[in-house]
Amino acid sequence: MKKLTSLFFFMLAFVVASIAQDLDQPGAYMTAISNTHKDMDQKYMAYTSAAAHGKRARKVEKLRLQVLENIQKTKDKLIDLPFYKGDKSLRQSNIDYVDFCYKIFNEDYAKIVNTEEIAEQSFDEMQALLLLREKVDEKLKVAVEKVNAASKDFAAKYKVNIIEGEKSELAEKMEQAGKVSKYYKPVFLIFFKCNWQDNALTKAMNENKVNDIEQARNSIIKYADEGLMAIEAVQSFEGDASLKMACKQALQGFKVIAEKETPKITDYQLKKENFEKIKKAYEAKSQSDKTKDDVNAYNKAVAEMNAAVNVSNQATANANNKRNEVYKTWEDAVKTFYDTHVPRYR
């Protein structure tokens, strides 16, 4: 047993000595430092990738918490590594990078989760949310560039050959994701502005508020016309015009709902209001006081309202079908656009 125990400790000492010897080489030390946060980088890219591919931040909250846990483990690994021959610059720059990532995912992304619901209630709030996302992406990009610069400085100091012009897989994916988000933002806002008014239209219809319906309807037509002009100025993304065309189709769909179908629904509500007044006045009279003109006016109002009901029901069905078509076309286009241009990370 003593021989086996002695052999075990001998082998352990040999392994430790071998690792320490490897870390005496600057290239091996750089690799060891880099490897500590490789898993962390993959985890946080998986989170940002999931968000980019159409998943709301709240739905991928579990992933964010996993990222935070992984970041803390990464920091522990870095702290366990020694300085390189008394030089703490590379290790400290990576610890700073990890600390910064923790702050981003613990504070900034938590704020995004908390503001998503509010953002959908206002165009200004949605703009603010997209700007916040953009700033967070930019912060992460700067952090990656900073830690890469520290690695280059270390390599230059200790004469480690780094092939210039090569980018890390993480940096490339972040750069591509940034380009896609920058392109998507103005197109989405054109869509969202009209879509938000369409939601206001639906709400007004459900509450039978004719004035609000008319206000929302006019706003939809205005924003659709403005959006159609603006979308024409948008270039294709790397030769792909699918998102632009989907936005254009959505605006045209919202405009059809507002111009063609909504007036029929409003007409019914106005006729219904008129009928209720005629009915009230008609029923207030005794049977002996009702004249032939009263009966004719009442019957005419009933006929007009019944006809308007049928027209309104068909218009409502048409509007709902068109709205569903708009949403499906847009959502499918966004998913395909991101799936095509943003690398997935798992």
C-alpha cells in the first residue's frame, strides 16, 4: 500500500511539475489563460444568440443565470493561475474582462429583461430598449477588443508569434451579430410604429370607441405611407432584401386593414348607435301614439343595422385574416433573416 501511495504522489508531483513547466513558456501560458474563459464566452454567445434568434430575454432568463454562474467559475480558474514570472498584466486583464462580463450580464441584461414588457407599450420605449441592446453589444465588443489587445501586448513583450489578421471565432460572431442588429433596428422600428397603432385600433374596436378607432385608423395610414417611403431607401443586407420586403408587405397589410376594412366596422357601430336612439324613442311611445312614419323609420333602422352587422362581421374576419398574414410573414422573415446571417451558438 505504501508503494502505491508513494507512486501516486510521485505521479501527481510529475503532472504538477509538467504543468508548471508548460506555463514557463509564454505561448503555453497565453493558451492556459485563454482556455479559462473559452467556455464562458461560448455560454454568453449562446445567450445572445438565443435572444437574437427571436427569443425574448425573459424566455432565456435561465441561460443568463447559467452565464453568471459560469463567469464566476471562470474567474476562480483565472485566480488559480500564477503570474507569468512575476508579470501579472495578462492574468489581470483577463480577470478585468471577466468581471466586466459579469457586470454586463448581472445588471445590463437584467435591465433588458425588466423593460421588455414596457417597451411594447410605446414607440419611444421600444426605441430606448433597442438602443440599450445596442449599447450592451457595443460594451461587450469593446471588452473583447481590450482583452485581445492585452494578449497582443503580452505576445509582443515575450516574442510569441501571433498570426496577424486572424480574428477569434467569438470576435467574428460578435461582429456579424452587430452588423445584423444594426441593420434590423431601423427596419423593425418602421414595422413597430405601424404595428403599435394597429394594436391601438384593435383595442379601440374592442371597447367600441368610434373616435379612438378613427384616430388610430388615420395614424396607421399615415405611418404606413411614411414607412413605405422610408423602406424604399433601405438597402439590402449582403444582397438579402427579404427583411425589407417583409416590412413593406406588412405596412401594405396594415394599410388595407385601416383603409378598406375598418370603415365598414365603424359604419356598423355608428348605425348601431343611431338604432339604439331610434329604438329608445320608438319604445317610449305608446302603441296608439306610433305613426306609420315612426314604424317605417324604425323598420328602416333595423334593416340598416342588420345589413351593417353582416358587412362588419365580414370586414372583421377579413381584417383578422390579413393581420394574421402580416404577423406570420413578418415573423417568418425575421427568423429566416437571423438564421441566415447570425451564427448560432449552443
